[in-house]
Amino acid sequence: MDTTGRRPVVTLWEAYGAGMEEVAALVAERLGVEAHSQRFTPAEVAAAGRSGRIGEGDGEIWFLVGATGSSLRGYQRSELLRGVQERNERIAAQITADVRAEAERGGVFMGRAATHILRDWPGALHVQLDGPVRDRIERAAAAQGITLEEAEEQEQWNDEVRSQISIELFGWNPLDNSSYDMVFNTSHMPAATCADLIAGAARAKAERPQPTEPTQQ
């Protein structure tokens, strides 16, 4: 199928402090599309790491602490109460519907499991941002106006908790590099350069004929 007429779609996932918001804004500007923010802030995610839950009311998500990494193989959804599972499934369905509706207009998606949700979206480009831990902590502290100690604490929780939420809601681990078309070390490359390369790749992929329509979920 020819994707002519579709607006570019880019999904981003970052290791904490890799500069995703800055890169996303630049990519969105270059492509003439909207940048869609993450569902939760780094501070909210860090706080959730201690409780195993995040959000409020009907939108509260429960997850298992320690679900990623070496313990991933032993992780079972049945370990959560059935009512919690059903609520998480409803939340996942709503996030999926929202992301796919927004993708119709094009956009740069930060987190929100958009890489997984839009994995079959014609022309969508999927990108991971990473870098050395210390560089990322320093970048996050400067970007958020917090101390290095606060940024270190957030770093300890963010990648793990965001991964756990993704696994619980979608059965997808964002730490798996096979999900991405491109991976950037943002410590070695300025944000503007990353944005130029991502925007160019997004245009090229969006223009390439695709064999299938978006998967309906």
C-alpha cells in the first residue's frame, strides 16, 4: 500500500535523562506534527516504584515491582488480582485507542508504549534514546531543575518502573532493542543532529510503500 498522504509518525522511548523531550520537540518541528508527551512524569514514576501503583481513580495502574530484567521469565499476570488485571486491561485498551487516533494526524510520541501500539502502523519510525548513566543523570538534573541526588533517585526507578508498567499493560518490554529502527547515544550526538537524522528517516519510511494496513486492536 502506498502511504502517500499519511503524516509522519515517530515513536520515542528513552533511558531516563536521555533528552527525549528536547529531541521530540525538534523532530516535531521538523516534520510539522505534534509532540505527544508521556503519561507520567519522572517524579511520579519514582514515587510509584515504592508502591507498585501509579495514577488515580479508575486510571490507577498496578504492576509488580521487580518484573523486568532477570526475573521477567518468571513474571505471571495471574499474580495480580483478577479485578486489577481487568482494570489494567481497560486502561491498556484506552491508551491504545488514544494513541492510534492521534497517529491518524501524525505525531511524535514519547513513551506511552506507542512503539508497541504502532508497531504495524504504515511508515511509523521507532527510536530509542540512551547514553551513559552519569551523563543522563546530569542532563535530567539540569532539565528538571533538581539536584543530582534527586536525579539519581529518579534514575534508579524510572526505566524499571516504566518497563514494568508496559509489561503489565501490553506484555511488551521496551528495553528490548529489537523493537526499534534506530538507537541513539544522545551523550555523543547533539539533540539537533539526532532530530535531523530522525526526521529524515521518518520522511523516508513514511514515503516507502507498505504491505499492510494498521493492525486493528
